[in-house]
Amino acid sequence: KPSADTSFHFEGTYGNYDRVGVVARGNMALTDKIYLSAGLSHKQRDGFEFNETTGNDVNDLNLTTGRLALRLVPTDTLDIILRADISRQDQKGNPRHNNCDASFNGGVHCVGINPDPRVVNAYIDGMIKRTIQSYSAEINLDLPFGTLTSLTALRKVDFQFETPFFSNPVNPPNQIESTDFGDEDNKQFSQELRLAFDAFDGRLSGQTGLYYLKEDTDRIQGQIQDFATPAISGIGIFPQSVNARSFAIFGQLDYEIVPSLTATLGARMTWEKKSGRFAGYKGDDGPGLPPPLGTPAGYDVTASQKWKAFTPRFALNWKATDDVLLYASAARGYKSGGFQGLSGTAAGASTPYDPEFAWGYEVGAKTEWFDRRLRFNVALFQTDYSDLQVSQLVPLCCVVVSNAAKAKIKGAEVEVLARPFEGFQLDGSYAWLDAKFTEYSIPGQAYTGNRLPRSPKNKFNIGGQYEAPIGDLSAKLRVDYSWVDDAFFEASNIPQQLWPSHENLDARLSIAGPDERWELSLWGKNLTDELVPTYVTYFGPYRQILTPYAPPPTYGATMASKI
């Protein structure tokens, strides 16, 4: 937040794929009671993949962000902060790589498909355009019995997209394409009032408050289906208008039972309502009925649903010594229900999916040893889900959300940080996870016992850095390595949607001037050139596996200075 200090920071980056990044931010006092801070950031680069059909690079980046904050301190007890953030994203899309099966139907569905994973063959590049505006006001008023805080926020999002699903050059009857496009306007207004207090000479502290959210979303989404069969080709248009309201009362108390033992009791009561109008109709004059549209006449329906949730939290923290903290907690979590983003029928559009509830339990220890040269933290946790919301990307349709009856996650985490001698640091972590559906069946599918999506059983990371003086300068080398076990992208756990185990290696070498007034860094990411899918969709009828990938190896230099 803005302060009385005068400061300025500038940072410039250049890397492969013609990556250019600029960051500038500053802070100053306008008067002895008014402070201003501002920042500007721009990032751009060429695309990581090449679209042979259009001759353009895709999956590029073009993002500009600006921030402004004004702080007013008219009295010793009143502090006001006004903030504004605006970001603009305008770039090509990220067509999926089409991993087709050349042994199926004589490879007829692979015509025109380049097997290189960094080359796509979509008939269009697609696009992403997003503008986000955020405005907020924070008011803190010190009272004799505590601090009263008001947080008021307004957020506006304008989002347009166009995505070729199959990344095909479109050559019926051998290939098909499903093009998803849309325009969405979202507005959010939120207000929170919170009172923080303490009593009994600080042994009791807490907060209580109210929260209100109003969210309105207007979306027009469409799909262009290009198939060999005219009966299922055409354009479907699916407008939506959804209004959401949420109100909550919350509070938390922390009580020091004895000087080293603190108990926490908190709770939140939430009431929500979502209502909307949902429609689907043909957007062309052809004879076909494009999926997922269910009938030529389409539909136009309204729907509304209310939910409420009570979510308590309990915790104990024991400061066994100055360097050892033991803790235990239990909390109930809640994720709101809603309506499908797109549906082919009136029943599907107007039928909500239920809220998700979870009880989470955790015990652990945070410790430091040998005059804080060694840090060792460990945690054991379990989460029991009911009505877990599961999202699945359905070809020729959309992302469909359904409720799994029950799921359980059990796990453990260990974190270690060691500083054996001056200038050298070694740190790392390991996590073990057992995440399964304990009860989940949908028509025609039984997923009980399957692993939860994106839940690797094992993962670890290890990093090391060494910093040493060079005259008036200082040099630092940092290397990070991580490994993630295999997992599945969806609840079906079929082998075609496997998220294979993968590793990642990053490194950074920097030289800084006196008092760190400037720093020059050379950096590299994914130095082992791992090809890692970020999602996988399997289209069984043509045996096609559609995959976008994480970034390839990137490297560059960053120059930073500060005043």
C-alpha cells in the first residue's frame, strides 16, 4: 500500500521467442497525509506453437496491466486506500495438438496433421481477448474497542474467445471440426464490513463481520460444427444471463488458554441465490441439427435456486518452545452450486448442480533448529468431500459439471530448509497424496475407487542457492528441480487421458550492485525440454487425443534497478 517513502523500481526482460517484459512501479508522498503508488507492466512474446494451416505462431502472449493506489490518512485513527487495476489481454488462441492414430481406418483421419507436438494444423488460430477492471476502497477506523474495516470492490470483465477444438484443417469426410466462440460480460460488486478486536490484555482476539456479493453475467456462446454428415452440421447459439447474490455473517475468536496454547473457534453462515435465463437455438439456415443442441426448435427457459451453508472452523496451536509450533485444525468448506455453462436441452440448462462440501482435518509441526539454520515442517491431512463438483470436457459440447457423491483425500507433506554455511541454502519438499472417489456413479459409468483428477500420488522439489560477494557486488546462483508422479486429467481414469509423470529444471544466475540498487539476471526454465500436457481430451470415434502443452524451454535476461 502507498507509504511516505519515495521509491522507484524498473525492470526489463528479454528472452527467446522474442519475449519482452517491462515493469515500472513507484511510490511517493503528495503531502504529509496523502500518498500515491502506481505501476505499469507489459509482457509479450511470440507463440510457442506454429499453425501450419494459417502460417502463424499461436499460443503467444500480449498482456498489459496498470495499477494505481491513493492513500489518505486524515487523522491518526482513519486510514483510507483507493485502488484501481486495469489489465488488457489480446492474443491468438492455443489450438490443441492432434495426436491421431495412423493405424485407425488407414490413417484417413490423420491427413494434413503434423506429428510434431509444437506444430498444429487448425483451420483458424483462435483468439483470446480479455479486459479486467477492478476498483476498490478500503477504510480502516481505529475505535476504542477495535478496528472497523470496510472493503468495497467493483470488478468488470469483458471476455471474447474463439477455439478450434479438434485442430483439424477441416477436410470432410475424413476430419471434423468443432469451433467454440463466445462473448461474456461479467460485473461484480462486493461489500465487507469487519470488526477486529482484542480483550483481556490481548489473551482474546477476534473478528466478526458481514459480506455481500452481487454478480451479473451475460454470455453468448456458440459452436460451429463442421462434419461430413449435413444432418449434424451447422451453428448453435447459446445465450445466458445469470444473476448471483450472496450474503454471509462470519466471526472468529482466538483465546490464549495459557501463554503457549491458543484455541481458535470460527464460523461462517452463507446464503446464496442464483437465477438466470438460458436459451439455445440454431444460428444458420442449414438442414442440420448441430450438437449439443437437442431439438430444431431450441429452448428458452428460466431457472432459480437457493443454497445455504454453515462452515465452522476449530484449531489449537501449541508453542511448545520458541522454535517449535504444534497445531491441529478441523474446518468445513463450501463451494457454491450453479448452472451449466452450456447445455443442449432446456432440462440440462435449467437443472443446477449442487454445492460441494468438505470437512478438512490437519495436524502438523513447524520447527526450527540449530539457531535457525534448519527448518523442518511436517503436516498430515485428510479431506472428506460430499457432492464433490467434477468438471469434464465433453467433445462436441462443453465443460460439464456433475456432483460426485463422495471422495476422500489423505496426504502428508514435509518441508525442509537448511543453511549449513554462510551464503548457501538448500530447500525442498515432498508430498504424498491418496485421492479417490469413494462413491461416484453416473448413468453408464461407475467411477467409485478411481483417482481424483490431477491428483499425483507423489511429488517433490529440491532447490539450492549460493550467494557470495565479489568486491562491492554480490552474485547468486539458484537451481530448482521438481518431479511430479503420473495422474489422470478426468474421473474416468482411462489411459488416453493420463497425465504422465514429469520433471522440471529451472536455473537463475544474478549479479547485484551495492545495496542491491541494480541486478542483472540470466535465467532459464524447463531446461530439460520436458513435453508436458496441460490437459488431454480423448475423442474415441476417431481415436484422437487432443493436447495443449506447457511451455518449451525458455531463457532470457532481466535487468532491474531501484531508487
